[in-house]
Amino acid sequence: MATKTIFEVAGGMAAFDRLTRAFYGKVVDDPVLAPVFTHMTDDNVRGVALWLAEVFGGPKAYSGERGGYPYMVSQHVNRSLTEEQRARWVALMIVTAAEELPGNDKLQARIASYIEWGPHIALQNSQHGSHPPKDADIPEWGWGKTGPPEDAIS
């Protein structure tokens, strides 16, 4: 039996849509994050859902519809995000993932590992004078560093 992707175990595209809607619904009242995301539209929220879905093994819709990694980087360049904002985004997203996605411990741990890693890249790329790579692939986040471990969810 083939190992299911994180995307599949999480519940597919509907789960990532639900996660991002719930998360950005909380952001509007968050004093640290609200100033950063006041411009977020439903289309932006959908884009984050597509990004996360692709990262976790779902369809390559973000790449196909939005332009992949270069487009995501363009959304952060010269935004001057702070460490406080990055840390708050991570904390709030992890809490929201625990509320909106299945409570499976392995799933939650892998989601959290990406949520903790990815925003470091966004923070770095948002600083004035940063030189993010012009062309890179969207990271593929599976059950292990180089592939699913033997005890991955099937």
C-alpha cells in the first residue's frame, strides 16, 4: 500500500482551504499580525491554501496558477517583517492547524515542522537588501527529511 501524503491525511484541498480561512479570520484581530495582513483578500487566502497544499504533496496548483516559488517570494520582498511577526504567525498557525486538521500526532508534527521552518525564509526574504533566489522550487514536505519513514501514516 502506498503511503498517503500529508495533503491526503490532512483532508485534501478542503482542509487547507478551511485552515487558511480560519487562520486569516483570527489575524484581523491580532495586534501583531493585523497590520501586516490588512490587505489580504479572499484570493490571497486561497493562494496560501494552494501553497500549503502543494508543499504537503497536493496538486501543483500554486505553481500552475500563481507562478510557484518566485511569486511567493515576491509577496515578501521589502516587507520588513519582524521576528515578533514571524513568531506570532507560526504560533497562531500551529494552533489553527490543531483546531482545523485531524488530531493525528504525526500529521500535526509534520505540519508544525514546516510552519516553523518556512516563515524563517519569508522573514529573511522580506528584509531590505535581501537577495532571494530568483528561481527555486516549492519545498516538498513529506513524512521525513528525504522521504517517508517506515512508520509513516498509510
